[in-house]
Amino acid sequence: MGIDFFGVGALARNIWYVQNEEYSRGTKDIDFGVYVANEGEYNQLCGKLIEDYKYTIVSTNAFCLISPQGVQVDLLPFGEIENEGKVVIEGKGLVSINLDGFKEAFEYGAVGATVENDNFKVCSIPSVVLLKLIAFDDRPERRPKDSIDINSILMHYPQIETELIWEGYNFLYEDDEKTHDEIGIEVLGFEISKIISNNEDLKNRVLDILDKAVKLKSKLAELMIQNAEKETIKMKLDILQSLQNGIVKGIKK
């Protein structure tokens, strides 16, 4: 149909982990962002999957289909279909979603991936963190897994992306008091800033999300704790502060 799309969420996260020989958690659903002009084009896409490929409708979520193999596939429409970052379609159950950041992630944060000889686009890891921060902020009571994913990525990023950190951001090592891990998380912030820098509202929202987190006005830091015997709230606050510092520095650069 000529519709541009990219993999987001757990799919993009797991591809990054597998490419770098790291353990990845399983996922029960697959998320794709689909670039569509209007609701009619989106309905055509869903109709084709249902009629030609035997996908089935989910009565509780108008943005979700079930594949013939029983996999939940979320098709998240963004682009011209959006109205102030929001998409509303006819259907049953969930019919309205906020897709702040999707267009920017697609335009500035999509990378190529190959899965079983198929080539397609997926979110870069900075884009994954960006979209998960927004998703958590939209519905914190229903998105605890986003905080776990954010924590996991922040913990792994400095080791996995060592080459990028050394080659592209060696100037950050001028601060002798910072560890490689702290610098690595700042670098992730710099990379996120590249995605959001052209959208003032998006910049402000991301910084506000992190500001609430580091001031304990949200539960993000608390929910990032996975081992209460070894991790503290301060450790998570320091990590989020490093991420925020990197974004701020990247925006100013």
C-alpha cells in the first residue's frame, strides 16, 4: 500500500539487545508506527490485513489486531492523521491515543534492521527511551513496564554504545569526576536531544517529565528499582539527572 512504518517499543528494544548479544525480555505484542494521512487510509490498512491476511479485530482496542499466529499487533497511526499530537478513530474500546514524539522518532530516530532477511525500520534506542518516557507520563498507572524498560536501557547503554561514546563525545571525559556510566547516560541524553530539538513543545514536555521524576513528583524513579537490596531511589534519581543533563546540554549545543 506504500505506507511507511517502523517498529517501536519492545520490538526495537529487543533488536538492539540481540544485535549486541545481550539478553532480551520476551514480549507478547508487537508495535508498529504507521505513517498515514487520514483515518480512511488507516482503515484501508487494517481492512487489508483482516481480509487478505486473516487478522482479527480486538473489541477493546481499535488500534490493535491479532495475527493468525495469535500475536497482538498494535498499529499506531501518526503523521497527518494527528491533531495536536492526538489520534481519534471510530471503533470500540480504546479509540484515542496520544502519539507525541512519533513523527520526530520516525524522521530523526529510525534505523534499519534485518529480521529473518526482511529489512525494515525500527526506533533507535534514544527514540525508544523518548517514546517510553512519554507513554509513561501519559498513563503512569498503566505503564509500569515502561519504567522497567527505561531502567534496563539506561543500565546497558554505556557498555553497549562504548564506541559511540568514545568517538563522538570524548569531550565529556574532561570532567574527571564523572564515571564512564554517568557519561554514557549523558550521551544518551545528547542523542535524544537530536530527535526533539526542532519541536519546542516536545522539548519542553520531555524536560518536564524528567524534572517531575528527579523531584519525585512522579513514580518513575521508584518504579525503576528492580532489586531493592542493591538499588536505592537515589541511584535512580542520579541516573535520570544524568539523562536530563545530557538532553539540556544537547539542546544548547
